[in-house]
Amino acid sequence: MEDFKNGLKNGIPIALGYLSVSFTFGLQAVNGGMNWWQAVLISLTNVTSAGQFAGLDIMTAGAGLWFEMACTQFIINIRYSLMSLSLSQKTDPSIRGIHRFLIAFGITDEIFAVAMGSPNDVSNKYMYGLICLPVLGWCSGTLLGAAAGQLLPEIIRSALNIAIYGMFIAIILPPARKNKAVMVVVIISVSLSCCFKWLPLLNSVSSGFVIIICAVIAAVAGAIFFPIKEEKNDGN
Amino acid sequence: MEIKSFFIYLIIMAGVTYLIRMLPFVIFKGKITNTFIKSFLYYIPYAVLGAMTFPAIIFSTGNYSSAVAGLIVACVLAFREKSLLTVAVFACIAALAVNIICLYI
């Protein structure tokens, strides 16, 4: 029980952060023509920020882009497999059998980071406690954002649309400033993405694939030219 | 969008995302040692966020001037390592301020 409480406590700051990010997701989903319950259902079943925003773009583009949706989610969320892998090395014997299937659902960037920061191997109760509030925050933020999207006047809604990009910039810039390799990778990815927006022919590629292509090329370039050294502090 | 299409999308999204998280957690025991794969996975989140943010941010507010104002505010605050929430809120305020000014010009 102590473990569960500790997990809950450590989950509070994550939940508060999620509340605001998912608020913008709910808002954007409603702006894109979804109902509030659809937005909440997406948040409840996915619990991932970048993947949901990219998924939303594809959904609002219309039906039938199944393969594109699968590829996009795969590329954007592939980082979770590395986190799952790392976390699987840090679990105590209580996390076995069905617990592995359940806990895997809640592995997000922040939950992973907090779990890895724990001094001991983590137990199943700790992980359930840690996952609880962030998922609750993620879903209720989505609901609030969707409600706000239906109530707020247009001029405020359009200004709020920039929130998620502001947040992305806040994630990218600090590490890019300290680590030249991250900076180069981001610049490559952004330049490619601009080419896909404005160059003829390239601008006919749909948004989901653009993200995949840009990100994979940039990350491969990073991996070739700036490989991560073993156990090196990467300035993150 | 049709309800049926929505649920197909939802199942694909949630299914792929869950499998990515679950399979390595349930199956693998060893550590990744391949430097290329490790490096690729390290850079991927930044590359994805970069491609998602630019140039989309310019079109996010329906008005170039307010979007650029929000972008500049976001960059300055992020550069100073303010929290995600602070950066997002002030980017919105800047965009809203410019939107309001544009109404009266």
C-alpha cells in the first residue's frame, strides 16, 4: 500500500502537466470536427501526446488512410519500445504475468522518466499508483479542452491553437541548445518539413507521411554523424 | 467523420501504440547494445516534434502575424528554459493580443 501511495504522490506533477497538454488536444479535436466523447476516448485509449495530435490530423483528413495511420503511430511512438525495454530491466519480481500487460499501457515519456529515477527496482503497486493520476489528468484535460472548444469565442480558440506548438518548442529548444547533435537533427527535420510544405510535388504528400519521412531521415542522419557513446551523459 | 471510420482509426491508433509499449516490456530481457539503433531512438522524438511544429505553427492561429508573435514568445521563453506550461500559456497570450489588435486596425 505504501508503494501505491508513493506512486500516486509522484504522479501528481505529471498529472498536472498532462491536464494542460491534453486540454489543447481536446480543443483541437473539437475544432477539427470531433465530439467531446470521441476526443476523450482517443485520450483514454492512447495516452500519448505527439501520436494523438498526428492521428487527429489524419482523422480530420478523412476516412480510408488506415495504413498511413498505422505507420505514423509506429514511427512517432517507436520511442516507447526503448523505454519499455529499459523499464523492463528495472522491475522487481512483483511485475510479472498479467501485470506486465497492464503496466505497459501506461508507459509514457514522463512516467518512464519518474520510474527510472526511483532509487530501487519498481513494484507493480508503485507503477499502478504512478500511472493512475496522469491518465486521469490526461482524460479530464481532454474533456475540459473539448468543452472549452465548444464554448469559447472564435478569437480565443484560434489563439489557443498555438499552445501545443509552444509546448513542443519548450521540449525541443532546451536540449537543442545544450547538445549540438540534437540541434542539427531538429534543423534537418524542420527544413525537410518546410520543403514538403512549399515545394511542388513534395507538397502533395499527406501530413502523416511527411512527419515520418522527415523524422526518419533526420534521426538516421543523427545516428550516423553523432552516434551516442556508451553511458555518455547526453545533456538531456 | 462517420462513426465507423472513427472507430477503425481509434483501433489502429490504440492498437499500434499499445503493441509498441507492450511487446518489448513483455518479451525482451536483454539490453540494446547497437549504437546506431540507440542513437536513432534517442533522436527520433526531437525530429518528430520538429517536423510537427514547423511550419504548422505558422498556420495554427489563422493569422500569420499572431502566429509569428506566439512563435517568437515561445522561442524566447523556451530558450530560457521556462516550463512547458509557461511557454504554452504566454504563446497563446501573445497570439491572442495580436489577434485583438488586428481586429481594431
